[in-house]
Amino acid sequence: MESREVVVIGSGPAALRAAIACSDAGVVPLVIDELGIGSGSGAPPVAGLAASIDELNAQSHTEDTLAAGGEFCNESIVSRTCNEGVPTLAELERWGLALRRREGGLPHAAPAPGHQVPRLTGCGDSTVREVTRILEEQVIKRGIQRNADHLPLSIVSDNNQVRGIVTLNISTGEIEPFQTKAVILASEGHQGLWSNPNEGSGTGAALALSAGIELRGMGSTPRHPLTLRDCGIHIPMDVLGSGGRIRRENGDDIGPEEALEGESCVLDLRGMDPDAKAWFSQTSLRIRDRLGLDTTRDVIPLSPGVAYTTGGAPCDHEGRVIFEEQNTGDSVSLWHTGLYAAGRSANTGMHGISPLPGNILLDDLVSGKAAGVHAATWSPTNLFGGSTQIEQAVKEASERITLIREGEGMTVGNFASKLSSAISTGSSSKDAALAEIHNIKGSGIRLTDTSKVMNTEMVEALRLHGLASVAEAIITSG
């Protein structure tokens, strides 16, 4: 069994930034990535990165974030994260990020709904892809090992302390455990519940649940106003600061709020700034390929959908996952020792009920860095342990996979469809949705491919089981 000081779970900006920070602080981590190198660049480009480029400080950014997120925001976390906007952007530039620029050479800053001043910057509709590419280069330069095609199955804990993690090697079909002192959960969100698991399998949230963590912020699922739901396209909010406009069918301009409230509307990109068109060419190409619409002549019908999620494992400003324990009548926050969360796997209190455009990516990078630094500082002073618990977890994982391989029930596609329907029902009837999810989980999944090697159907089944647990957490929190 391999032993590592720190294991990072994920493939996107939060996971990569956590791994870089951990390495720079003196501990080279192991990155476990169920999807493969480059996969994190495929995340929906919902917005660029928010930074107070043209302001003396980030106070206004902090105020805008608190106004959008409401009472569920953590003011100290919001202040810390907003203050890191410009340094984060500068760091990415030093590493080679090619930003969209304005006359004079400064990074372009676009206005966006909810921001008092223009502060949305990036690389047009390629921001997430380019940031991920830059971070992957930095991971490679530091010699950080990355185990791709490893699906995390469970976290092994002993008395609320991390001892290891159990994974499925997708290439070989073998169960592979790793003994570790610290695990950083930094996977994609669970937005796949509303579409399909490939758009967000919620691995981090499911792993936190497997460790007995009660998720937080699950009752609020933000929707993206610039979504073409039927064809799976999410258009970045940046277009609204570059000449794009949301309109009613009669031509009147409206804001994103009206679109989210169900107003029948379209996105009009015909008047986009000429110098901005090249930065959003991928968006225009995808719309043409999937809908047959030309953005220079046609308007695009919108149907707001879930492009990202913000609920996850509750954590403090250093990324440590916390849980509540009653002590003589008072509730005390304790650290699930060795367990961290960042990005879409975490609920830091940054976003509240409504994330501000550009804050999702900023939070990924800032929270990932914080978790990586603390894990690298803390782990060398502690000892490995839990060999017995890890062996037991491997046995349980093997039995679980055998049960799926030999079991009866729904097909993978049917299970996913019914789960998506149940989570949609939860908005109107919590009891009915919970009962339906229990029935779905109890029915099991029937595989058509029972092989061990590269069994992608098995991987989908395991992801769906994790998403079903996340769905229960969403409904019970509401």
C-alpha cells in the first residue's frame, strides 16, 4: 500500500492550485484524478475571474459579494477572497496566462450584473480552459504525481481523523488504497444531478458524506441565466459586458434576474463589440454546431439551468472541514482532522444564496491555495496510521463493486433519468422526492458490461450512487 503525506482529489483549478500550494510549502502531494489530464478544462465557462483591477482596494468587491450572497455569506471569508483577486490574477499572468487586454496594456475589465464597477476579466470564453492549462503546466514543473483514471470510492477515518482513501483503478479494475495524513477534496460540483453525471458527478461531496460529514449550503442551488439547457451550452456572463444583451421576445432589454424568474427571453449577441468577437468565438461555434444559429444574425433562446453548485463540505478559512458537536448544551465546531475541502467540494461561506459573476473561479483558486498551504504545514508533524481500517475499507469497497457487477435493477441510463426527475420533484414535494430516491437506490443498477478492465459503465454506476446520496442531502437540507 502506497503512503503519501497529502492526497488531492480533483482535476480542475481548485485541485491543481491546492497541489501547487502544497508542493511550494514543502510537501509534494499525490493528485488523484478520475477524469484524466486536461479534463478540468472542459468545465462550463460561466464567467471569467473577478478582480478589483481599477480600484484602490477590494472593499467594493466585498460589498457587492455580500449584497448578492445575503446572510449566508461569511464576511471574513468574502473579504479574504476578494482581497486575493488582484494577486491571484497577477500570479496567473506570471505563469503565462494570456489575458484579454485593453488599450494601454492593462487586463480588460468588463461590467457584469451585481458589480458596481467593471472587474470581470479573463480570456473570453476560454478562461477556465486556459487557467487549467497554466496550472497543469505548473503541476508538471513541480514533479507532482498525478494518478489519472482513479475513481475515489471512500475516505477512511478513525475517530474523525483521516487515515487513507480507497480508489478504483479504472484501467485495471483493481481496488487501490492509499494511506495518507491529509485529503483535500477539490473535485467538480454536483450539477450533473440536473443533467447527466458527466457534467458534474459531485465526487467531493459524496466522499465527504462517506466520512460522516454533514454538507452545508445544499438547499441553495444557483441557476445560470445564460443557459441553453436542451443542448447543454452555458454562455459566460462576460458577454453581457461586451455588447451582449438579454431581451424579451418583443425586444425590450431585461436583466438576468428576469430570465431566472422564468421570463421568456433571448440572448442577443448581434451587437457584440467587434474587438470582443474573437474572444467568444468558441461560444459562437458551439451555438452554430448544436443549434444551427448564427450569432451575427440570430438571437438565442435561453432556458436557465444549473451550471455549477456551491454547496459542499463546511470548512474554515484554511480549508479544514469542520463538523458540529454538542458540548454541555453548546454547539462546538471541530475539525475532521486531516480533511480539507476547496472549490466546488467546499462550502466556505463565500457565495451565499447567489454567487457574483467571476467569484466562482476566484474562490476555486483562493480556497485551493489555502487548503494546500495548511495541509503541507500540518501533515509533516503527524504520523501515519489506520492500516486496519484501510484494509476493512478495501474489503467493503470490493464487496460493493461485486454487488453492482452481479446485481439486478435499472440500467445506468434509467437510474440517471429517474434521479434527475426526483431531484426536480424536490422543489415541490420533499417527502415524495425522498421516497423516490430511496426507491431508486433500493432498486440497484444492472450492468450490461461486467468486465473489470476499463468498465466505464461500472464507473457511471458508482458515480450515480454517490450522486443519489448527495441528492438526499440536498432535499433534507431544504
